[in-house]
Amino acid sequence: MTDRLIRTLTSCFAELLFQIEKADEEMINSDFSVKLMEFVGAELQDLDKKSASDLLAIVKQIADAEKNKEKKEFLEIFSENFGLVV
């Protein structure tokens, strides 16, 4: 995969997670959103150290460029939210 493709997919992935996180119950069922977030967290925690580090580096780049304060804050604590400590 190319770096551009990986960055684009990571950006899309982060946006989906952000939208799920900030959605209220009228937008998305809370049980469903919790299951999704737990699944994502479990999958991300299974990444090897290098892959997790690479993902977090891209998320940091996206956060650094983000203008929306709420989304920027979400991205800045992405590693803690999903149990990725590298």
C-alpha cells in the first residue's frame, strides 16, 4: 500500500470513530456504538508495536492539521481511548 492510501484510510477511519463517539442516541444506538468502539479497541490492541506506532504517527499528523477543536482533542487522546501505549 502507498503512504497516501494509508493516510487516507486512517483519516476516514478516524472520522468514523469521531462521529460515532460524538453521536447522540437519536443518531446512533448507544449499545451499537459501544460495541463498535470496543471492537475497534480490541483490534487495535492486537497490532504489533511498530504498526501501532505507525498508526499513531499518522493520527498525530491528522490531529496537528485539524481545525475543529473537538475533533482535534479526540485525535490527541486517540491512543489512550483505544489502549494504544507505545
